Amino acid sequence: MSPFVRPDAADLDEMLADGAVALLKKRNVSVVNASALARWIGMSRQALNERLWDPDGARRRVIALTVGAFADRWIAWVRPGLLDDLPLPSLPRTEDEVHGVRVWMALSELARGDLVAGIPDAAARIHATRRQEREVLRHRLWDWLGTPPDDDDVLELCALTDGLRSALAAPIPDLTPEDADRVLRSRVEALRSGARTTDTTDPSPPPA
């Protein structure tokens, strides 16, 4: 089962997220709008407006709800990889996971468009989710290294992961999952040899 789909979804935000996943399998990001998502979940645009109690800001609410629900799925996908013995950020390995990365990138672009238009809700959730993923990674590295990881190392690892995910989700990828895994594994393992040895008052990482 894809980590990015909830076939039993009943809440409106989860249904909207499922709609975005389904629509983006066949079309580009321009099709993800309030009207198309309403049709996908079997509602008229008017009924969706009434359900949201915000007819003047329906698009804003729809995109924000969709991003919020999908962000929760994104973190749920990220966490298992960071719980392994070697704290490797998750990379897409199946077609469904590759599509999940594409959906996240598309929603990020929609959020950027809203932000430019002065609507920050979705962009703020994207930003918060990225920070959450970075903090989860930092805590896992701290536990694995036995010492606090350098902030620059965490940022570099996140940037590398973003690049590898984008490369694997390219329309015609020129990178295999095995190659991406090897690059990421090598970078993470290199952190151990360069880990800081500065003593701390509390060598245990804070809870994630």
C-alpha cells in the first residue's frame, strides 16, 4: 500500500489529498484546483464551498487542507527510514513513492504560488514540515553518533536528500535508486568519522 494514499479516508482534508494524488498521476499541477478536487470527491464546487464555510476563500482553504493532510503522510513516510540502524533519510524506491515525491513537489509549487499572491497558509505548512523532517533527522543522527551533529552537516544532508529525491522523480531519471542509496549512505557514514568530540552536559539526544 502506498504511504501517500489512504483509501479509507473519510475526512475532507484526507479526501482532498487523495484527489491531488490521483489527479497528478494523469495531469500536471495546473489541474489541482478547488473545482477539480470537488469533482473528484463527488461534490459540486458550491457544496464544497458550503462544507468549508468559506466561499470567498475556497481555493485557499482547499490548497491549505490538501497540503496539511499530505504533509502528515510525508512525515509518516520519512520517519521509518530514520529509525533504521543507519539513519538514512527516505528515498523513493517504488513507483508509488516516486509519485509521492512528485505530489509533494507539485504541492510545494502551488504553495509558492499562493505565497506570491499573499496567501501564506500552505507555504507555512510546507516550511513547518521541512523543519520537522530536519529535526527528526538531527535527533536520529545525535542518537547514532552519540554527540550532537553539526548544524551544517544536517543542512547538507537534507539538501543532498532533496536533490536525490528530485533526480529520482525526474520525468526521465538518469539516477537509479541503488546509486542514490549508495551516495546517501556514503555521506551519512562519513559523518561518523568526522563527528564532533566536544563534551556536552547531556550526551543523550532530546526526544524527537
